[in-house]
Amino acid sequence: MKFFSKLSAVGAVLVLGTALAAADTVTFGSYGTLLGQDGVAVAPVAGQNTAVLSGGNATYNIGSDGGSVWSPAGPNSSWVSFNGQTGPTSNFVAPNGTYTYTTTFTVTGGSYYGSISAMADDTTDVLLDGNLLIPAGTIGTDTHCADGAPNCIQPATYNFVAYALSGGVHTLTFNLQQTGLVYEGLDFYGSISTNSPVPEPGTLFLLGTGLVGSAGTLMRRMRASK
């Protein structure tokens, strides 16, 4: 009898544990603090990340459709810049140099799955807490943005697979390289979650209910054989 009770208890714990488990999810989406040249931007979703120019007080939303040169911004994001007139629908000339944007997010901690993608004119790298996730693209003839992704047409993506993050605040850094004058902008988007793409919680739930059911069946058979 004790064996059956223990089997049922283990199953109940597994079922309860999977029922109470809640995923920690972070949504990435570049969003400035001010409106830029087109006067519109996507509405920030709950927990959306604001890109802040390192050393500056504000960034500008400079559009979501990309105009005739850039690809449209990703889901839940806008193209952003240090100046509200640096996009492809403006004639402002962005000086050459490196523009560093940062954004922070908070997690409860654990192993995270998901992805982050970035586009930029001319190009950018992406770092998480100082660790390189995405290297900058190749600067070539630079007719309107870098030759290699991440550029203003093709995003580069980093996939998180059981990426360990401690609980607390973390920083994403984007070092945008501007070498061809004229346009300048950054777009990033994606999400991460403690939910594994492998249905482990569902598997544990089935295992738990199976153990409870097996214990009950064995008990009934033992009683019937007496």
C-alpha cells in the first residue's frame, strides 16, 4: 500500500508542478522615445524595449514601413535613430561614425529560448551584457547600407538555445557603424522565454497523470485478486 501511495504522490507532484510553472517571457522591439520624420510609430507593447542612444537622452521613431530603401521594421518595432530625420524619406545626412544604442530588460532567471534579429544602416553588432551575439556585417561599396547582414534589407538573427541568464537586469548593446553618410537607423525585434521548444512540461504532465492512473489500476487489481 505504501508503494502505491508514493507512486500517486510522485504523479501528483509532477502534475501540480507543471500546472504552477509559468514561463518568463521578454519581447524585444526597438522603440524610440520621440516621434521622428513620419510622425507615426508602432504602439509599444507591454514590456517593449526602448532603444536609448548611449550618452544621449532620447531616440526617435523614424518609421515602420522602411520607405523605398529599407525593409519594413520587424514585429512590434520601429526603425529608430539619434535624429528624427535620418531615414530614407528625409534628406538629412548622418555623419560617419559609430552610434551606440542600448536597451535593458529584466528576467527572473533560468534557461532561455527564442531569438533576436537586427537590421541597420549601415550595419551593427549586437551584444548581451558585453558578450557578442551578432557580429557587424561587411562594409563594402555601401550604395545604401552594408553589403553583409545585418543591413537595411536583410536582418541577422541570434537564436537562444538554453541560454543561461541570471535573475535581474540585462543590457543589449548595438554599435551601429555609419560609413556611407546619408541614412542611419536601427531596428531590432524578437522574444525569449523560459519555455523550451521541446514540450517538456506537457511530457511531465502526462507522466504525472500516468503515474497516478497506474497506481490506481494496480491497487484495484491487487484488491480484486484477494
